[in-house]
Amino acid sequence: MFHPDRDLKQIILSMLSEDGRSISYLSRELKKQGFDMHRLTLTGYLRALSDMNVLKEKEVPPAKIYTPVKGKERDIYLKVAEQSKILALDKYPELTLY
């Protein structure tokens, strides 16, 4: 189940379309790619991504549909770049590196 060289979040985001995908679909596709994950574990992971505002969760009885949130994903590197621009640290890159 654990693949240290593969990022599960990026794989899930690449599977999602703008129309959204169900947990069943994602579970089947992940199993094809070698992620043998129980559906309850996947549901918890998707809920966590939804809580982190990476995915949008929409209830379409009896299923839940997940879609990616629009916009650029902000990781630690983008946050550091934004803060260094605010503080005008472009002139002092050593301070940003520190």
C-alpha cells in the first residue's frame, strides 16, 4: 500500500475531473495503479483533503462526489516565496535561505 516514491495526493488529483468522481471510482482506479487501500481508509483520506480545502465534497445520494478546488495549490515553497516578496527579501536572498 505505501509507495514512498509516489505521492497519493497528486495521483488522486490527476484522476479527478471537473465533474467529480465517487469514492468507488477512485478506489477501483487506485487498485489498478497498485494502491490496495480499504475504502474506509480512502474515505478518511478524501475527507482530510476536503478539510484542508484541496478537494470539494458534494453529496449526491447515495454517493459523495469529490472535485478538485479551483486555483493554484500552495505548498511550502510558494508560501516562502510570497512572504519573501512581501518583506522585500529579494534583495537579500541569503536571509530568505536562512
